[in-house]
Amino acid sequence: MTVTVVLPCLNEAEALPGVLAAVPDGYRPLVVDNNSTDGTAEVARAHGAEVVTERRPGYGAAVHAGIVAAATPIVAVLDADGSLDPAELPALVAELDGADLVIGRRRPVAGLRWPWHARLGNAVVCRRLRARYRLPVHDIAPMRVARRDALLGLGVTDRRSGYPVELLVRAAQAGWTVRERDVTYRPRAGGRSKVSGSVRGSIIAALDFWRVL
């Protein structure tokens, strides 16, 4: 089985080599360059990844462009900053037998500093998802796998930070079976987070999340 691994990127040239090297055999990395200025696209091509350019800024825009460009029945979406290990994807894909969407719940390694504002926002949104939509989730899914056509059929419209929350809401409304599996959460391999790396970034993401909810 071939799986496309969509890697939305904004200035992730430093982390990409390690991420791409860890992509399992049979998994096709597809980097979506979202207006990077650090040579992300060139680094991705040099390490054997397919590259798609998405000029419209926003996490959701990059993810959507990657899913549209994918040519495999199953797609995985993964942050490209090195904080998540692509080697854990096969375990999530295996969970699709009996599920429609499988998401990774981040479990920080010892000593990792996960900013309080990012943890708080994540916890509040997931509590809302559990209470209102009966979704068994405790994380906003920076790593997830699903069947491509079904994913596009959900019609997720958010093109900013609210994309993963809208995806979960629409999955619940469509009656999808959603499973959560623990994945290791490590320090970034380079660069700075666009969301949890600053209070401002976290506030913008939180506003996008609540707009969706």
C-alpha cells in the first residue's frame, strides 16, 4: 500500500532533511511549500520529495493543496518541523481498518517544554469537541491519516489554523469513526513554531479554532 505523506511547510528547510529521511518505505513524501523564503522547496527536491507550491497563505491552504495533489487512496498529514516521527505513521494507517480517521495524540518526551498557552488552548478546544461532538480526542491532530476521497468529500473550507478543528467537527457530523493513538512529541529540529512559538501565534490559532466551533 502506498500512502502520500503531506508535509505543509513554511520555512522548514532546516528540519526537512531529517523528516524526509524518516519517512517509511512505501510512503511518498509530498512537501507543500507555502511561501517559504529559506529554500524549503529546493531542500525538499534535493532529498527526493515531490513539491507542490501553494501561494495562498495558511496551514489549511497548504494541507488542502497537498491532499488534492495526492494520487494515493490514503493520505497522511504531518508537521514538517521534526517534532513528530514519520516512522510512527504505519501504526496509524493500520488503525484505518475499522476507522475513518486516525489521529496522533502527542505525548511529550521527558524535558520537553510545551508552552503553557499552546497546551491550554489545545485542552480547551478538545474538551469542547468531546462534550459537543462526542469525539474521543485529546489533541488537535498535527498527525493524522484518512482515505483521500472521503477526506475531500467532507468539504473542509477553512484555509487557516482552524483547518484541523473543522476537519474533526465535520468528521463527527458525518458519523465518522475517529480513533486516537499516542505518538511521541519531540523538540523541533529547527526554526520556530508559527503557532506555539509565540503568544500571538497561539491567540490567532485559538480565534480560528473558536470561529470553527
